Amino acid sequence: MPEPYRSVFDDIPGAGTYPSTSRYAGAEIAVHTMPDGTEVRYAKHRLLPALPGEDDTVPHVVTVGERPDHLGQRYFGAADQWWRIADANAVLDPRELTGEPGRRIDIPRGGFGLV
């Protein structure tokens, strides 16, 4: 069986391979050793930032058929940035953001076209 690819980060405790645009960028990587000696890497808890103030967000009213990735693309120019909106609304499950048409959610300023 071929040997799995080794990352240059494998021997550096706490080093991660999450891109800078990931919600886990900067999260500490921990290693759990299984009873058989297998090491499993995982991201430690990520603390949510303080909720933005009213001046730091713009309102958005959810429409039928919208999804979190649509909002990420619309406001941040990248579908995978939906997590910024989830953080601003203290939502853990992204489906909560768009699951109820007519719901008002906060979009953090600094996104695509939001100054």
C-alpha cells in the first residue's frame, strides 16, 4: 500500500493547513492518539468573535430559494464565505440563516461591495 502524502506541517504541533479565508484559519490543531497509536488531527474549538454592532452590518431579508452559499457569493465574492454571515448572526447551523423566507439577517460590512 502506498504511503500517504505527508504535509510539511505534520511535525509542527499546532500548525494547520486551513486557508486564510477559512473560518478555521488560525485555529489550533490538536492531535489525539488512538489506542492503536494512530494519530488523529482536529481543529480545537473556535471562539466566535463578538457580534458586530448595528453600524457594522447591513440588513438582508431572506428570499425564497436563497442559500448561505448564495449570500457568501453575493456579499463576499466567494460562496465559501457564508460563515462570516453565520458568525455575525450567532448561527451555528448555516441552514438557519436562510431557512425562513422573510427573516432579516445581518450582513457584516467589509464584504464584497459593502464599505
